[in-house]
Amino acid sequence: MALRFEHRPTETDVAIVDRVWRTTSDAEDTMTSVARTCCHLIVTRTAGQLLVTLRGPETRATTAPVPPDAEFLGIRLALGAVVRPHPAASIVDSHVSFPVTRSGRVIIGGEDWETPTYDNVEQFVRRLRDAGLVVPSHPAHAEPDRHRSTRTLQRQHRAVTGLSQTAVTQIDRANAAATMLRDGLDWRTVVDTLGYFDQAHLAHALRRFVGHTARGLGADDEPTMSFLYKTDPRPGS
């Protein structure tokens, strides 16, 4: 059975986070983890165990195990936001785990914190922000000028996000394409709306970043996938 995600945006004063989601698993399975541009803080509760991990940006779709009878809480950080001392560039296609106390508190930055729930993510993030452990970083989007060349801007963007500007555009656009296809739109509409060259260009992006074909995404029997979120992609490469 496909995972069913419940999600919501965060309150406006917590700009470091732009989406919170949760889901549960009924049985042991696998799922497709789609490529993503931002870091996620994931809280997993299964078999009496609590796991807290920070997952970095992912540059391709992968297959991930899903334990049975598990509860997942996801905190999607805004592009470039980091949990110190783990910049996005250090955990691309990887993750780090945080220690958890016997009382069920998570240790970040040498201090133990109340593990967040779906309803109190904002309070959790504010505490980490005030302690200087979660900070926003703003990727460079400005046009080259006499002070900063295109190469300098690209290097700064990769240092902040762990990804090139081109990779961010490609991943966000593929996620948006998959969302549109799952909403019932046909591939021609997706190609025209998002600026793909043709069906083959769309198919290549979906295989690489989403791990499923347009036909598979539009099927009644939905594949088990990680949370797909709506984006505002810029047509491009």
C-alpha cells in the first residue's frame, strides 16, 4: 500500500522550514525516495525505538526500506538552511543520525531537546534557531557583476546548498512534473507547462530524479514514494 502523507506549511515566522509532513507504514515494504534539493529532519518511531536523522539533498531517485508499523515525521528545511554543524554540502546523498536519550529526547549541538511532534515543530525549530543550531543560508541568485563572476556565484550556490543551480532547477522541475502527473494531467501538458523539450526529455528526468515513468505515475495503483511537494520550477536545462 502506498504511503499516505499528511502535510502542512509552517507558521510565517519560521522561515527556516517550509513544510512539515507525517505518514505511517502498515507493513514492511520499500519505497522510492525521490531526488530533493533541501535537507530533511526525519523522526522515525518503530518497534519502541526512536530515530532522528538529518538527510541531505539527494541528486537521484533511490530505493529505501520501509519498516513495518512505523511513524514518520518530516521537517523539510528551506533551500540552503542548515542544522549545525552539518552543512548541506557535507551530506549530499547521505545522512547523519542524532543521539537519542533514554527518555526520548534528541541531542543536537551537545544539548538534549524535546523531540518534535507534528503539532509543535515551530516551537522546536525556534528553540534550535535561538540556540544558533538551525540557521538560514541564502543561495546566490544575483546576476554576475564586476565583483562576482558567474563562476563565483555558482561556487557560492554549491557551497550553501550542496548543489549547482542547474541541479536545483532540474530536481524541482522533475518533482513538479511528477506531482502534475499524479494529479491526472497528461505528459503533453506537463511538457508545455514546465518547458521540457519533448516526451523523451521528460521521461529521462523522471527516471533520474523520480524513479518512475509518466505512465507509472498516472496509474491507479500508485507507487510507494517519498513525499512529493509542489514547487515553483523555472523552465531551464
